[in-house]
Amino acid sequence: MKFCSTCGSDNLTKRIPEGDTLPRIVCGNCDAIHYQNPRIVVGTLPVWEEKVLLCKRAIEPRYGLWTLPAGFLENGETVEQGALRETLEEANARVALGDLYTMISLLHVHQVYMMYRAQLSDLDFGPGTESLEVRLFTEAEIPWETLAFRTITRTLRCYFLDRKLGAFGFRSSAIDRQRKLASGQPVIPA
Amino acid sequence: MKFCSTCGSDNLTKRIPEGDTLPRIVCGNCDAIHYQNPRIVVGTLPVWEEKVLLCKRAIEPRYGLWTLPAGFLENGETVEQGALRETLEEANARVALGDLYTMISLLHVHQVYMMYRAQLSDLDFGPGTESLEVRLFTEAEIPWETLAFRTITRTLRCYFLDRKLGAFGFRSSAIDRQRKLASGQPVIPA
């Protein structure tokens, strides 16, 4: 943000407004306070028999890497509607939505991932405009080295572990790349 | 948004960018696309024996009405950290966080509420700067007519029902005030 979206001034400073506890972008011309908050990424882990559906990304970031269908929640839709929409857009796939499965606070990029388990309704799927390829993978076939995001790696690792355990609990966790880089130690392994 | 936050121009239009599916605010001067997405509200339902803690709001909107401690998730914190922070800020209350309990997509105001069950650690609570009063209520004492938000009413109704049933499942739902007003019928009763 370089200009105030309320008055157009470039007189922006970062300071703690009166009565607040955190620094915000404040306009020195019109006094508008510009709050910035995490965004929600919604998606699914679509399953057919013992296989999982992945999409090869046709867009940046991480062009050519594999991901679960997921994207930003839009205004005016529920979390569940967003997960279904992304699955349809990226994989042309229809699913029966299951339980909310992983929630991952991505601290360094200000995102919260919310991934649902889902059952594919049919095998009539294929790449949407944001995917190069869509296919089903057994656990042994998962391309762990070319997955697009650590949230996806973690969700898949949880899934295959929980499948062996025979129970899928709700799993909430966090990833903080800044802290990992600072200390040289991963906070939570992916 | 009246001015582009990237270049300061007032030449903003709402249109569907190429390759997108939804209308966005687009700058006619620098081509910046300004996405707008739902924000997350996090909070707790703090319990002590058979009583529930509520806060009387000292700020607008809904000044003087009762609420559970909750507020916007901030950049750089996990969902759980946000819920604990809001509980401390609004009620000076320390809690042991339990399971994520209700998630409510508030379609008309572009918010997603995420409320956790929580056990008060002690009775040393009291109003923070955003509260006029903080106290414990039995189910019979809950001021249903002067609760601040429908999300709070719903979370409390779920809680007292589930407590009778003896099991607290995760409950995801939606509220769409626009549709309620349009049809004259509540989509989901509060």
C-alpha cells in the first residue's frame, strides 16, 4: 500500500493508533486506518478408492508443481461453498464434501488454510484453466518432491497417517517460515 | 475504496479481469487488481462450572450489548493465539483452550467466525478497555434479548443444547442477512 485508498494521499505511516495495540497503516491526511488481516484458503482432499486427486499448477507461484485443489475464499460464499468451487474450477471435479480436516495458520504469508476431506462423485474430472494436469495418485505415487506448498505436504502426510490409524480427527497447526529461517530449525516439520 | 492504493489514481472500476470469474476493483491507470476477501473473527466460549463468561461491549457496534470475547484475527498469529489474545484483551481472562466449536460464515459482512470452547483458569477476570462489564451467567441468566451478534446467540444455543446431549461436535453453518431480508424468512434460525 503506497497511497491511501480513502483519500489518495501518499502520506502513510505505520503506527499504533490511539486505543489500539498493534501498528497499522494510518493516513496522515484523512486519518483513515488501514487494517490488514489474514486471508482464508479453502480446498479439498478428493479421494477415489485408495487414491488421491492432485492438480499440476498452470499458474505462478509454483508453476508445474502438484497441489490439492484450493484457493482464496471469496466474499459472499461459505467456507464449504468455497472449497467446492475451487475443486470444480481447478479439477473440474464434483465431490461429496466430508469433514473439515486440516486448518493451518501460515504466519509468514498471512493465510489460514482450511482443507476438507472429500469423496469424488465420479471420474469425469480434468484440468481447469489453472491446472496443466489432474490425476489420481496412490500413496506410493505421491510426488513428494514436487508438491507446491508445505500446507499440501502436511495435509497429505496427515491423511495417509490417519488412514492407517483408522480415524480422521480435525488437525490444527501452524507454519512459520520466518522463525524456521531465523533459527535454522523447522518449528513443525512438514 | 475510492483511490488505488498502488498508484493513487481515482480511476477505479469494478469488472471481471481477464482469466478471472468474479468482478474486482481494477485500476484503470496502473492495472492493479484489488482483491477483497472475508476476514476471520476468533474468540472463545469460556466456561466455569455450569456458567459461561460474557462481556458487555464498551465500543460500537452494539455498545452495551453482551458478547463472547472475540475479534479479528491479526497477521502473524495463529487462529488459537488470536482466540486467546481476544479473551485476554476483552475479559482479562486466562483460559485453557478446548476444541474449535462453531464456524459461522457471515455472508453479508464477509466474515468467518471461529469460536473455541474454553475453560477459565481462574476467577480473576474483569473488563478490558473494550468491555463495560464481564460476568458469569448460568443458562437461565443468559440475556438472550441483549446479545450483540447472531453468531454469539447461535454459539450459545449450540452450547447449551450440546451440553444436554453430552457431546460437543464441531458445528459449521452460515448466516446470510441479505437473503433473510429479501425473503422475509430466516435462512437458518439464530
